[in-house]
Amino acid sequence: MNRRTAFAGTLVLTAGLALSACSSDSAPHLEVTGAFMPQPVSDMAAGFLLVKNSGDSTDRLTSVTSPLSDHVSIHETKGQKMRMVSSFEVPAGGELDLERGGNHIMFTDLKQRPERGDTVSVELHFEKADPIKVDIPVKETTYNPKKS
């Protein structure tokens, strides 16, 4: 009877480890780099950053929150037209690039206007991954980083 109990315990432990290994391997692994905000010239601002996903599972950026504004949204730009969207895909093994002239974070009705050298705190919310807090540096109004 002890052998059966020991075997059953080993089987349960092995199955549990296998399941946890599968779930952690298939999870998105997100990292944020290159964040910046051009110094706003009105009560609106835009934020830009890169979300890299080194995991084996696609995720989605679903919202952004910030103490800078109660009205933060994510916008898609296509053919010189901008529109609010409900989410952006962060592909497995890929990236979501929010860049000038393209998709971006939009802050409206700013509570204060940040100056060059300040940082703006945001929290990125995803469908699967835990939220990521990012301090976005405020750059000069015309700042546009070079792409490699």
C-alpha cells in the first residue's frame, strides 16, 4: 500500500511540475524600453514606447493609466488619421512600437503641463500580463529618437 501511495504522490507532483512549466513557458514576457513624451504645448500630450514580448504567448495592451490625466487612451494612426482603439496586440516573440507618426498613448485634459526633464508615471495594463509601471521622461517638443 505504501508503494501505491508513494507512486501516486510522485505522479501528482510530476504532473503539477509539468503543468506549471507549460504555463510559465507559454506566458508573455514583457519589457518596456525607449519611453518618452515630447514636452506638451497644450492640455494634451502623447507618449511613446516599445513593448517587447520575449514569451511564447501573444498579449494585448488594453489600457494606460496615469496621475497626469484622468483621460488616457491608446490611439492608432492610419493614413494620417488618428482614432482611439480598445487594445493593441503585443505578438509572441515580437514587439508593439508606439512611435511618433504612428500608434501612441494620448493624454487629454492634463492636470498639469510637464516640463522637459520631468518624468510622467504611467501604468500599462495588459490582457494577460501583470501591469507594468513606467516613468516616461519628458523630452523637448521636437524630440524624435533615431531608429536603428
